[in-house]
Amino acid sequence: MDCPKCKCHIEQEDARFCGNCGTLLRRDTYSEEPQKSGQGEVHLAGQSQKRKTQKKQSSQAVILLAGGVAAALAAAAIIFFVIYFLNQKGADSNGESAAEETEVLHDSGDQSAGKETSSSAPSETEAPIVSGWQQEGEKWYYYDEQGTMLTDTWVENYYVGADGVMMTNALTPDGYWLGEDGLAGEDRRIYGNCLFAPVSYAIEGDKVLITGTLCDSLCAPREVINSLQVGDLIIRPSDGFSGRVCAFDTESAITDITYYDYLEEGTNSTSQIKTVFVYTEGSIDRGGPYSCYAMSEREMYWDCDDSMPQPLYRIIQRNVVLIADKNVSFEGVGYESTPFSMMEFLDRYTQRGENDYGVMEIGLTGNRIDWIKDTFMNYAG
């Protein structure tokens, strides 16, 4: 290798300075054989170049990354604004549609309201008309089509009293006893006098609650009696009955008809009363022992050849509770015509049962006793 300045030949291949003139040997001086001389410089130069390249590449990567991020952000912003624009447009469109629909519904509602107002339906300020049976607590009332509560009248087979309440466990003004269900029936209609056979009583303040059997002194009105003929079937007490209060449970044919003169009640005149007989043993015409059941429009009784006629009372309802004031009007008849009070009557006859002679005729309004008459001595009615 020769020195570039003095052209002196240098033997040492890795010399860095010229031994003749001291000139620094540059890298390009021995660039023709890089592997043999200046390897350090080449190595350092390579690393520097590499760092520069890496730095340049890093800068480029950062620039590219920044550009990518910016591009992504820009794209995201564009997408966001596009979506927001579309949503806002849709919301505005829906809002307009909803507003239009609301307006249509409102108009439709106004038209319906006008129709309802012009109809016969009651307005908001008018109470609806109540009709038919209505329950208030444990009581029943009946209202007609105009909403008027009915009183003192029949509604089908039910009766409403002066206060409008459907009556139960009470006697109607025309003589029907209404039980727990309030229903009326011919089998519980009192045609004649109303009789009552007490079986127990209790005192509550000024009231006396009397439990017993409600009875009837007849079983048919005059027109029915007058229509009966010999051979017609009627219902009578059984042959083994006891006492004056009887259940009618035996069907028999009429065997005889007789007319008797009776003094008309409240007058001095008499009238012919038709009486039908059912002979169960013998006959009066034969003059021998006999036993028979007799019925007219005024009374029912059992007659036999060895005793006076005994009045009979048909059972209407058992276990009836009636109410009487302690000072209720009482007409009593005792042995040897000795009168006694209602309480004495109850004390004496409630111990004997309903089939004894302790039967009293009563005036009854609903379930309240207006007056009492003892029938102890009234054998023949």
C-alpha cells in the first residue's frame, strides 16, 4: 500500500499513519481491500450506518403509525358522523310520524267522545241506574228499571217489606210464611187463623223471644171446600196422630158431606157451612163406634163416638222464632175460667211440648206478635 501524500510504500497492511510523512491513512485509501485493512472503521461505519438506517426506519414507522392512527381516527369520525346523521334523521322522521299518529288518534278520540255524548249513555256526572236485586250487607233490595226501590209488594215469589228489605222468617200481609230462603209456597200459606205452639222462650230486655211451631186452623179457602165432592182425595193427619198440632201426611177419599148452620162472625145471622168427612172407622149413620176427620172453611177437627170434637192445627213451619213485648195484649183462659198472664201461659205450656193443648192464636206482623189469645178451652173451634 502507498501513502497518498508522499507515495511512500507502506509495508504494514494495518498501518493507520504513514511512517514517512505521518499522513493519516483514510478509509477510502484502503477501500480496495476492506477485509484486509480498516476493518474497525468498516465495522464502526457499518454500525453507524445501521443505527442511522434503524433510526430512519423507526422514524418512518412512527410516521406511518401516526398516519395510520390519524387515518383510523378520521375514518372513525367519519363513520360516527354518518351514523349520528342517519340516526338523527330517523329520529326526526319517527318524531314526525309519531306526532302525525298522535294527532290522528286525538282527532279520532274527539270524534268518539262526541258520539258517546250524543248517545243515551249517562254522563260522568250522572250515576248509573241500578235495577234488579241488589245486596247491601246481608239484606236484599229490588229496584225497577227506573232505579226505584220497591216496597210492600211481591217480586216473583219473594216479598219486600215497608223498608224495601226482602222478608225472611216472617208472615206476609196476605198470609204466606216465608222461611230462611224467603220463598213463598202454597204449602206454607195460612188460610184460617194463625196458631202458635210454643216450646221454649227467652227474655231479652223488654222483648220475649218465643220458639215454637207455626200452625194454620184451616187447610183450604171457602172456594176450595165448596168444590169438593164425595170421593175426592184430600190429605189428612194419620190415624196415629197425637195432640192438636198435626202433620198432614195421609191421603184419603171424602166419605160424607154435611152442611151446618154457623153464626157468622161479627153478626147475628147464620149461614150454611159445608163440612167434608173422612170416616176411618165406622159411621155415624150406623149408630156404632166411629172415628172421623172433618174439615170446613172455618175449622178442622177429629171426632169420635166417646169424646167431644178436638180441634186440629196444620203445621206450617217448625222452629219459628217470634218476638213479643212483655206487655203484649194477652187473653188467657185457664181451668175454671181463671185467667192468667202470658208469662204464666208460657211457663205452663212450654214444658209440655207442641202437641199438648198449649196452643195460642196470635196476630202476627212479620215476625212480631201483636196480640195473643189462649185456645186451651177451645176444643171445638
